[in-house]
Amino acid sequence: MNESVTVNDYRVDGSQPIDLKNRPHKVDPFYQDKSDYKKQMKESRKVLNGLQEKMYAHDRYSMLCVFQAMDAAGKDGTIRKVMAGINLHGISVHSFKRPNEEEIDHEFLWRSQDHLPRRGNISIFNRSYYEEVLVAKVHPEIVTKYQRLPEESQEDIWEGRYASIRDHEAHLSRNGTKVMKFFLNLSKDEQRDRFVARIDEQEKNWKFNPGDVKERGFWDDYQKAYQEAIQETARPDAPWFVIPADDKKNMRIIVSNIIRKELESLPMQYPEVSGESRAELQGFREMLLEES
């Protein structure tokens, strides 16, 4: 693992104001070359798998990792590369798309409830309930026209939703869920280059969505919405991590190291085995060896 990755360089916990304009989109690489990058990620996955296994055995904690970003920032690839080595029984990934009719007919946090992690497990949200203070804020007609809220509920709606999110995440934390939120901080120029690459490279054409270009026109609005959402919901028990995203390899190394350090901060241990149980285990051991 790369000990030179300093968590506090990226952590936002509400103790200080945040200005996304002053946050870097790229930093000096934490890897020497492609081979070193692959080596680091392989080692990282092994360590993360061991920590999740300990968390499962300890059976007191869980972890929720939320990934938010502008289009083409690399959420899918980061989740896949960072989490690939963890036992499938200990991790779940859920991607939140446009709400369906049943989800619209419930309050905005409802659709995420079934996907929260059980004790010992890690849940990954690719987008999340934060869309309701991001895309819905950039396009308020989503609320006024489609969500069918009563008029009194639309007064001070954003402040209300921030408060609901803070309360929700504080509740999770009090009950043993480590809440971590990642904003992959992509520059506008790099997004343009990635969109162009999706057009130029035939095998990437399937990734290109004309709607993403339309949303790019609201870049400044989204940056403002992200800054407000991060500022309003960053707390010590549910911090945000603003990750430079223009270098995908570097981004993945940073994310994997942060998750590792957060897991290591939990007071976890494997269950102790009593002397009586150990003696019983030795009896089973002898019985099994006698078979051969």
C-alpha cells in the first residue's frame, strides 16, 4: 500500500469551508509506471479483502461508500478496479438510475434502504440519494413537475433534503456503518477529451450518450450544486473525499488507500476462541487426520 497517500489532503468533514475551484483535478502520480500501478492495485485488493473479512468476522461494523461525479469521471472503473479483489459475499454494488414510478411515489431516501450494508459488509453506491440535491437542483422541474410533492413540502426543499441526508448518515454511523463519500473531481477539459475518445474509438462508442453533452452545458450549475451538497453534508462521521480525477490510475490508488485507512481505523478483531473450544477443535483435528 502507498503510505505517501495522505487522507487529510482529500478529506472534507465540515470543519472548514470548501471551494471546489481551489481543489486540484490532478496531482503528482503515486505510481512510477503502469507496472507499478498494477502492482499497487493488486496489493491493495489483497489488503482490502483481508480487512473486509475481519469486519465480517467481527460482525459489528459495515461500510457504505458513495461515489458521485460528473459524467466520464470514471466511477465505474474505479469501483471495479478498487473492489475487484473483495469476496463477492462481502460486497454489493448498486447503480442508481432515473427513479421509476414506485420510487417516485416514496420519499427520496426510500429507494436506497434495501441496498444499505448488513454488518460485516461493504455497500457501494454508484450515484445515490445525492442525485436529489444535484441533478434535481440543477433541473428543479424534476421536483416541481415529476415528483408530485405537496406545495408545502417544496418550501425550503434543499435545506430540508440536506438535513434529511445529515440525519440519515448520522443514524447509520451511530449504528456501526462507516459512511464515506467520494467526489471524483474531473476537469471540464478532461471530460471533453474523454467524450471525444468515446466517439473516436469505435469500441467505446457504446459509452457515448448525447444527453451527457447536453448536461455538460450545465457544468457551472453542477459545480455549484456539488459544492453546496458537500459543504452541507460533510461531517466527521460522514466525510466527503474530493479526489483529483484527471488521472484515472492515480485516482484509483488514492481511493483504495483511503478506504484501507478508514477500515484500519475501526476497532475490529477476530472472535476469540476459548480454551475449551480450542480443545474441542483439536479433537476434531485428530478425528479428521485419523481418516487418512
